[in-house]
Amino acid sequence: MKPLKHLLLLVLAAVSLASCSETEEHTVYATPLRTVITGMEYGDSVLVVGHKSPDSDATFSAMAYAALLQRLGINAKARVAGKVICEPRYVLQAAGIPAPPVLTDATGLNVVMTDHSEFAQAVDGMAQANILHVIDHHGTGSVTTAHPLFYYALPLGSTCTIVATMYEELGEQPTAAEARLLLSGLLSDTDSLTSATTTPTDRRLFAQLLAQSGISDIGAYYAEMRRARTSFDGMTDEEILLSDFKEYDIEGLRVGIGSVFASERLGVEELCQRMRAVMDGVRTAKGLDMVFMMLGDRQADVTHVPFCGDGARQVAELAFGASATPDDCIVTRYISSRKAQFLPAITEGISKWKNI
Ligand SMILES: [Mn+2]
């Protein structure tokens, strides 16, 4: 080997040694996540908000994440993208915590989005907002920004679980109230750790949050949550339909998917009938091409899927591999997750239908 080549190798070795020790320095760096988050520019304040039709996970991930950011010295405030009703309302009442104010227009504001990454599901004006963080456990949605942002997505059962992992990573202990909210979002989104989206991390943090929350009878507590979820006292059928409703852009189509659980008081047959009567009106009012409802009856192990809109019958039949009834409904075995099961089936149905 020529001396020049030797020299080059030596230099290369020295460079790689130097970068090694630099890497080592970085690995012992106290909390990189904290540095990244606190290093961003938040202006006077930043609003943390979940998706429209706020459910437990959207509401409580926003509240707990705002509390976590406050501990890092950031002036963060929680908001909700609509009136808090049913299950999350019960959780807040039981905890003695007021609901965050409703945010109706995000135009020009500094915001953090939790539990969604679709503009179609976000507060109006989100496309004109300054989005600083997105904390989510769904597939990447339609949200795009022209500037760099903190995009933190993990494939866990709830956004509340993600926020709980961030408390851990940042070395922060949630208060009993924060643990209670995080636990409730986790329980709700994973249907008490039974849904297809539940991961070992969800189980581990469930146990940890339960101990921190001070809740003594978790079975009874979740039974009350479920009861609140399916108690639609004083609500119109349109409000029931929209109580857990998400909009998606799928292959150029605007699609709405609502999820409602049947109960002893409102059986799945009656629920299906009542939703069918109002769903086309909701579809038209929202300018959607198709609407599908996921009406689950866990007891009977079935899900009823009424649908409306041009082509929705073919899409539903292709999605679930079954024939629809004459009154526009598919009856299938129980589906536990809109995100992991229902939405992928509809997306595949639409793509098959488009290629017929
Ligand atoms: Mn969620």
C-alpha cells in the first residue's frame, strides 16, 4: 500500500473516532425530546386540540398534552373541536374537571393537533393555522405544512398512550387527575384493552396509569364510561349519528364514517333504522359523497353497516364481501376498530369499485 493511501486511512479512522465520541456525547445527553420541544417557537401561546366530534381520546390527549407542555414552560392551553358530550362528559364530571373551551376557527393560531392528522376532521381554518406539533396514532392523513414541525406518531392503541409515553420520556410524573384522563382515553379507544389495536405498551401503561389515577374499581368505572357512551338522552338522531363521526378523503371521494354502539336501551335494529332515516340528510348537508355507519352490538357480536350515497352499496358489498339488504344495510360480524378494520375495508372497497 502506498504511504498516501496509509495516510488517508489514518485520517478516515481519526474522523470516524471523532464522530464516535461525538455520538457518545449525544447518547448521554439528558433529554433530547425536551430540548427539541422547548427549542421551538410558540409565540404568546399555543392551543392543543383534538378532532371534531371530540371523543375521550381526542379530548384527554389534548388536555394532558397541554398540561405536559406547561411543565416544559410552554404556554399551552387545551381546546376541544366541538361540544363535549356522552362519554368524555361523564369522565370530566366524575373527575370534577371542567371541559376545555370550544375552538371553532384555528385560522392564524399556533396549534398542536392531537389524535388526528386529517384536515377534514380538524377545526375549521386548520389549513391556515400554524401547526407546531401533531401527536397521533392514525395513518398519516391529509395534513401538510410548509414549515418543519414536530410530528410524533406511534402505532399505539390511543393517543393518550402516546402522551403517557412522552411523560415517561420526559421524566415527568402525571398528577392523579392527568393519569385519570389519560387512562380514560386509553380505555375508550381500546375498548378496555380488547380492540385489535391494543399493544403491549398500552397494557403496560394501563397498569401504571391505573396505579397513579387512584381509581379503585376500574371495572365499574369502565362500565359507567360505556353507559355514558351509549346514553343519548335528549339528543336528536342527527346528533347521535354525529356523536363519533369522522370524514376522510379517499381516492378523491369525501367519505363520512360514524360509529355508534347499541345498548340494551337502544338495540342495534332500532339504531340502524333511526340512523338510516337521517343519514342521507347529514350526507347532503356536509357535502359528502358517501356515508357509512358502524353500529356495533358487542353482546350479539354483530355490526350493522347502513350506507348512503351513489355507489355506496357496491363499495359496502366489496368492502365486507356480503350482500346488502334491500334497505341499504350490511350485517357483519362485530368490528372493534374503525381505524384498523373498518376504514381499511372501505378504502379497499372504494378502490375495487373504481377499478370495475
Ligand atoms: Mn384515538
